[in-house]
Amino acid sequence: MTAPDLTELDTGKPRRKRRLHPAWAVAAVAFLALVGAAGFRAAPGVLMVPLQQEFGWSTTVLSLAVSINLVLFGLTAPFAAALMERFGIRAVTATALCLIGLGSALTVFVNQSWQILLTWGLLIGLGTGSMALVFAATIANTWFAKSRGLVIGILTAGSAAGQLVFLPFIAVLAQNPGWRGASLLIAAGALAVVPLVLRWLKNSPSDVGVLPYGAEESTTAEAASAAEVANAGEMEGTKKAPNAAVRALQALKRASKVRTFWALAAGFAICGATTNGLIGTHFIPSAHDHGMPETTAAGLLAVVGIFDIVGTIASGWLTDRFNPKVLLAVYYQFRGIGLLVLPVLLSSTVEPSMVIFVVIYGLDWVATVPPTAAICRKVFGADGSVVFGWVFAAHQLGAAAAALLAGYIRDATGHYTYAWIGAAAMCTMAAIISATIRKDAGKKEPIAVGA
């Protein structure tokens, strides 16, 4: 029997040419989902001071809640990638957004420190982990055969857009009527995207009868062959498809034998420490220590979010054209220079030098994601999305350690200066590590996936 021609409908009539490939609609919904999931990422820095004032909790205690969140955020990511492969992108994404909404809503009832560890840490950590940057890599690898770097850049910018949208409102609500109103805003933002996900976020191109974007040039015979392989896989999937946890652990086992994996993980751990861990969690409290109003500091972080969108999309475009390891080295070194001068720039007012810092740091915030994901895809092939999940886990472990350590440094010394200087030194280390990634790693260390 000959394979069906995927360029025709069941009626045998030629398929009408689409003006817009469905992959872009999926990417748009994924962008909105990342925006909704990113609301909490803006919250801890803004809500720390109000919670301390109401309950008297130390910076270390609140930093521990953030650290638990970041650890779960990271460790959930590789398993979430495997779950998306097993149960579909739509189901995992909708569940994750519901967890974020639930955790944020329950926060309004806390009155003991262990309860903030449960809501901020456990529930929201699991939810945001399932909506981590590995989600962007999964969408790009599943729906796009070309322009993947650009797509990952756009989707990664969705996280920054979440901070941009929510942060000013969270800062205002934290002052009037209070931090509980800000928590409810985060819950509403996450839950509002769920209907869009259920309606428009398709699991794969085959769900709508198309090839991935950029693969339209494939011959009919190649497409038919792919369809036959896919159909065979569906028939035997229940027998041969591994458990999602096993799939993630197998990918880690294979990746751990490759030096490039450890280089990416080390660099991304430092990336997390210097973004989510330090600036994202402690910039507003540090600015408050220097006499800057919280709403002003929150506005500066919102500006970081604006330029993060620009920088990440530009980084995706550059990744499609230049050596990603060189881009990583440059990004990390520029970030280190910014952190080194930050203690001098902080004051009660916003000076032009602080604006320059915010712009540069924003352009660099998660510009590291597209080149890192590209190297994972090149070196680890079909395992790329899951391996990127493990690399992202290192990102969040670094962020968790930095968030907790910076909180301890603040309680012990009364300021954050040592935290900023230490982070600058780590960025230089990340630049060196990235520059030494083997240029031919993708050719000599491919990781194959069993049929």
C-alpha cells in the first residue's frame, strides 16, 4: 500500500495554501502562557519588605522560600519536558498554570513562615518549573524546522514580558491595598491564560495535518515516510515509550558523559545566580537599603524586562547566524562588568549611570538562552529539549543558592556589596567556561536516541 500524500486532504483535493503557518499561532499562545506564568518571578523582590513589616520574618527566611521555589523550578523542568513528550504540551501547560494560580491565591491566607515555604516554594515552584524555559525549547523543536533560535528568543522574552506586565502593578498593590492584592493579581494572570491554552495550544504539527514550519520544502516521499514512522510509533508507543521520569533520567545519563553538558550546566548555574537569584530577588531590597522607594526600584526592574525582550529576540537572531559559544562568552562577561559596578550605582535617586546599567543588564538578562538551547540541540539531537531541561535545572540551582546566600550576607553584614562582587567574579568564570566549549562538539559527541 502506498503512503498517503500529506500535501492533500482526505478528499484528494489540493490543500489550500495557508497564509500563516499554525506554528506561529502555537508560538503566540505559548508566549502568552509564559507571560502568565512569569507573574510570580516579579513578586518576591517586591513583597519581601511588606511581609517583613507585617510578620517580622528575616530576609533569610523569605530567601529560603524563594530558594525552594527556584530549586523545584529547576528540577521540575527536565521531567516536564519528558511529560510534554508523553502526555502532550497542552495538558502539562494547563496544569502548570493552575498550580501557579492556586499557590498564589493561597498565599493570602499565610500567617506562619512555614506556610510561605509551602505556597511560594512548593506549589508555585512545581508550576513555574513546568513552564520553565525548557517549554520554549520544546515548542521550538516540535513546531519549527527553521528559525528556531529566533522562536526561542521570542518565547524566552515572554518571561520578561510577564515581569514587565505585572511588576509595576504588583509594586503599587503591595503598598495599597497590600501584598495580598498583589498575590491575587498573580493568580488571576496565570489562570486567565488556561482557556487559551486548552483551545489553541496544539501538541504537534500532526494534530493539524501539517509539517513543522520550514519543512514544507520536504518532498512528498519524505513526508510520507515520516508519517509511516509516526504511525508505527503510535501503534507501539504504549509498549516501548518510556516513563517520563525514566526518559528524563536516561537523557541525563547520556548527557553526563559529554563534557559540553557540564560546561553548559556550569555556565547556566552562574546565569541563574546572577539573574533570578540576585537581581530578581534582591535588587529591590538592596535599592530600598539605599533609600530608593520600592515602586521606583520596581520600575527599574520593569525597564530591565523591556530591554530583555529586545535583547533575547536579538540573541535568537544572532544565534541563527553566529557561533553560540562566542555569544555566551560575550554575554557573561558584559554581565560581570555590570555587577561589579552596581554597588557604586545604587543610591536613593535614579542617576543616568543607573539607567545605563538597567538597559545593558536588560539586554543581557536571558540572552544566554537561545545559544545554550542551540548547543543542546546540536550536540544531543532528539534529546536536546530534555537535556536543556537539565541544563536549566542547573540554572535554577545556581539561582536558589545565590538567593539564599545573598539573604544571609545581607543579614550578616547589613548590605549586599559582597554578593554583587562575588557574582561579578562568577560571570568571568562563566565566560571562560563558555569560550572553551569545543567547536566541533556537535560533530564528535552526538547523543543518539534509541528507536
